[in-house]
Amino acid sequence: MLMMRLLRLQLQMMGAFAEFERNIIRQRQAEGIARAKDRGVYKGRKKTIDDNRIRKMKAEGHSVTEIAELVGVSRMTVYRTLG
């Protein structure tokens, strides 16, 4: 019985250290991303769709579903662009 409790204690301690280490890694990663953004290196993904084309198609009377199919994106992307 005592051995089981000691084993459980050891596993809980290992889990606590792993969680602590993971939090440190996340913090360092966030700091690195922030520094990269400040330098202008981390800009994210380039746009693949033309927002003006979507707006123009909507003004011409196309439905959101039609626009999504013609442009090759999801309806949610069209809604996000128009919103």
C-alpha cells in the first residue's frame, strides 16, 4: 500500500514538473513571436483571395454560396470578408 502511494506521489511530481516546463516553453515562444513581430519578420500567411473581388461579386448580386464556389473558399470566409 505504501509503495502504491509513493509511486503515485512520484508520478504526480513528474507531471507537475512537466507542466511547469511546458508553461516556460510557451512563455518563451510567445516572447519570441512578439520580438519577431516587432522586427517585422513574423507577418503571418499571405492573403490568397482578393477581398475586392468578393465585394464586387456581392454588389453584382451573387449569393454568398455562389461567391464561395467561384472563388474557391468557404462561405465563412466570404462572410468574414463582407463583415
